[in-house]
Amino acid sequence: MIQADVKLDTLGYFCPMPIIMTSKKIKELTTGQVLEVLSDDEGIKKDMPAWCQTTGHEMVGLEEEANGAKPIYKAYVKKTK
């Protein structure tokens, strides 16, 4: 299990809001800290790695938790700069 320094709840938001919210939140972190982004938007599985590649932050992991009909995704991003 990945240990996060800060959590960001984007449940109920759909593309592109989880990425926009992540972009704003990661600016508050110091280099090396890990942000956990909670989302129920399946698009985060593609969007977050793409955003990390574009911005240079490190995608540390992605977990999927069963939650009835709609899984919850936990994306972990490490601030690199």
C-alpha cells in the first residue's frame, strides 16, 4: 500500500475536473511529497498517467477499489519539482 502525504477527493467529478483539481493541489506540496487522488471517474486511469508525463511529476501507482457498481480509483502522484 502506498503512503500518501496529502489526499484529494474528486469523487463525483468527471474529466477534466480531477486533473484540474490535481494540478492546483500539487502546487501546494513540497518536492517529494505524494498526493493521493480519489476518483470515481474511470477516465483517471488514462488521464493521470498522461498528465504526469506532460508535467514531469511521477505516477507512483493506481489502485482500484470495489464500490458496488462504480469502483473508486486511487491515483498516487509524487511531486518532482
